[in-house]
Amino acid sequence: MSASLAARPLVTGASGLLGGAICRKLCEAGERPIALARASSDLSALEGLPVEVRRADLERPESLAGAAEGAGVVYHAAAAWRKESAATSTFHRVNVEGARALVLESARAGARRFVHVSTVGVHGAIENPPADESAPIRPGDRYQRSKAEAEAAVRAACEAGGIDGVIVRPAGIYGPSDRRFLKLFRAVARGRFVMIGSGRVLYHLTYVDDVADGAILAGTKDGVAGRAFILAGPEATTLARLVEILAEVLGARKPRLRIPAFPVVAAAVVCEVVCRPFGIEPPLYRRRVDFFLKDRAFDARAAREALGFAPRVGLREGFARTAEGYRSRGWLA
């Protein structure tokens, strides 16, 4: 089947931080996107927007039949996220097999482009920051491995289905409705933040609206099929400075307490070994400690040059918007 001239964008993960932002941005541009979400997903954030909701589940490929009818560009932002208690098989079923099935269904329905949202995590530990797309693909945990495998699966499926594929790799997405960085905001706001290690590692955050803009550019620019692009915010900074800026935005005192990394890493290993066999979310794990110990700085020059990507929201403004969103939801109380 061929996509019609009135083909609309389709967005997966529409109930999530990034998928919801992509839907909102598309609506603001006059589009009427199709939002693909599980039956259990809460789409209240999309109320009032001209969005058509279709229900499907990436863990059940048969549920994707017909999901992409009428779609021109597919923005695949859905994923099994980094819950430590999740089974490795879940990451594979959703992030790899689900993505492959969605590409093939999109191609069958006549969609012309598939934008796959991956992560800079596929590059693993960064040895010479800032890293660009040429950095080695060497994921460091189960989630990152599934996203690296998904990139390969999407590329192969796009080639098999005859559909243009573009991969975007966001760095450190954050925003008002996301809980990923809520613990950091709470700890700094309450004066309980403890730095593990020196605080000199680099970290790169990207406000969700900037990532959404970059993803939409990847879906609309000519001449970029088959490429991967890092989407990173206007600035990377040391973790120590990042926390200082956050404290200033929150009106909290500057954190000063530091502890050495080694005992915390050892404790994280023990927590993982004890909790994971029972499907229990460990209170501490190595990936959380990596936040304090590994450089995460990236070069988005390729996206700037090929897509016109121009992130506008710096840390102070992004932190202020996020804190306002957290407070409005009662999360910082």
C-alpha cells in the first residue's frame, strides 16, 4: 500500500516524556499525529490535542497490524526503560524485536521514513570527550546493549522494507514530566546531595523540547537516510558545576559533602547480586554510580550541519522549567 498525500506522522511512546513532546510539537506545526501506545498507557497529557490514538504493544508484534496505516513518517520513541529489575529478555523483545516489527509494518503501510530514537549510551564509556557518531559502539549495560542491537535491527529492516531509516541518539533527556532526574532534584533541594568521587567528570544534559525538535528534523530533512545523529544540549559541564547550577536554580545551598567512589561501587555490586535473581529493584546499582564516575560529553556537530539542529534550552532555563513541572505535580514537596 502507498502512503497517501495526506499521510500523517506516527509517534510511538506518546505517553512518555519524549514521545509526548514530539506529539505536541507536531500539533503546534499544524499536523494531526497518530499516537501509538499500549492500552494501559496514560495519555492525559495529550488531551485537547488533535491526536488520533491507536493501541498496540511492542511486546506483541501481532498487535501492530494496521497500526501504521496512513502514516508518512514514524517517530519511534517507545522503549523498555532502564529498570534494573526488568528481565533482559524484556529489553530484547521490546527494544529489538518490537522495533524490527514496527519498521516492517510501517514499510508495508507505505510510510516513507522511520526515525528510530536510540541513545548515546550505545557508545558506552567515553574515553576522549566529546564523542561524536564515530565513537566505538560498545554498550555497557543490558539496556544499552538492547539499543545497540535495535539500531542494527532497524537498519536491516529498513533496507529489507525499502523505507528510509534515520537514527537519533539523544544525550541525557530531561524535562518537567520525567522522573529520571527527580532524585537528583530532590536531593539538592533538600540539602542531602552527596557527591561520589571528584565531581570532575563531564555530563551532558539535553532538554526534551530540543530533542523533540531534533527528532522531527530527522524525519523531515532530505538526504539523511541511513545516518545516525547525536542530539545533545548546548553545553556539557562537570558534574560538580551542574549540581551547583541546579542548587542556584532551586535556591538551595551548594552541596559540599563528598565520599570516595570505591566503597559505593562495591556496595552496588552486592545489591545487584542479591536483588536481581529475585526480580527486586536494587536500592543501589552500578549504572547509578556511573553517573558520578564516567564522562558523558558529546559533539552534535553532525546534527547541526545536516539537520539544522540548534538546541536552545541551556541548563539554567531547563532546570527552572523542570523544577516548576516537578513542583506543580507535588514531586518536590
